[in-house]
Amino acid sequence: MFEGPLQRLIDELARLPGVGRKSAQRIAFHLLSIDDTDARRLGQAVLDLRDQVRHCTRCFNVTSSDECAICRDARRDPSVVCVVERPQDIVVVERTQEFRGRYHVLGGSLSPINGIGPSQLRIPELRNRIGAESIAELIIATNPTVEGDATAMYLAREFKPTGVKVTRLASGLPVGGDLDYADELTLGRALAGRMEI
């Protein structure tokens, strides 16, 4: 529709997750209207991201150091590790302000249909950490999907024989939810994960 650099930018922005054609066009025209200093700062931030951000050598979170801030925090409980699929999942758990352990990022979940097996995830690195760091509990915080559940079951089978306590995040009814709107699977999980009051 447009020509040259403007159309190329729209095409590139539209490739980003969650950005459709209209949003890409709005962003491109916004970038066209800002001053050079702001545009160069944005461009430099993208280049710095690519040059300086890497995975933590311990947990595979994103960081600009060898180890992320969570792994370097001496106040954290090193014996409890929350296993997540992606670095973005750490932010979600951290927002609760309830977890004071460390993390391990698998880099995805098991999905044989997509060719993702245990060897494509960071399971061997987790095994090494359990031996080297005296980890007592793994909290499996994979997504409540078929792939996430399969990954959780695989990890439980893999690590329970080592003597490590393996737990899974509870799932069920949301706070403020109504039973009328709960599907059978969600309600079933809520019943299975019920607690005494």
C-alpha cells in the first residue's frame, strides 16, 4: 500500500506477536512523527537488546549479566525452584510477591506434534542443578494446557525418584468467579485441589 521504508517498517512491525496490520501502520506513522532523538533512542534500545541480553547461566532467565538478579539474590531460598516454560512467566509469579525461591526456565513445553521432546527443553540442566544445588522442592508452574500438563507429568516422573519433592501449582476457580460459568475441566481441577478450611 505504501512504498519504500515506510512499507518495510509496517511489514516488520506486523510480524511481531499481537501486532496486526492496523496497529503496525499506526505505530509506523507515530514513529514517523517523533523527533530524531526519540527514534534513534528506540533503535538503539533494540540494538542493545540484541547485543547485551542473554540467558542466565543458572536458570535461563533473561539478563545482561552472567546470572540474573534473582539468582544473585542471597535472600532467596535456593532449595525451592519454580519451573516455568518461558522467562515471561517469571514476571507473573513475581507479581504475586508470594514466592521467595529461585527459578528454572525450560524454554517451552513438551509437544511431540511440534517435534519438541525432552531433549529440546532444559531438563538436563535442571537435573544438574538438583545435584549441585541441593534443591529440595520443584514447583512445576507450566501452563494448564495439554502440553503443560504433559511436561509437568514428565518432570514428576523424572525427578520424584531422586527424592526431590515435586509439586504443581493448583488450578481451578478464579477468585470472584461464578460456578455457573466454570467449565467441567476447571471445576474438576478445583475439586481435586480442594483444601481444608
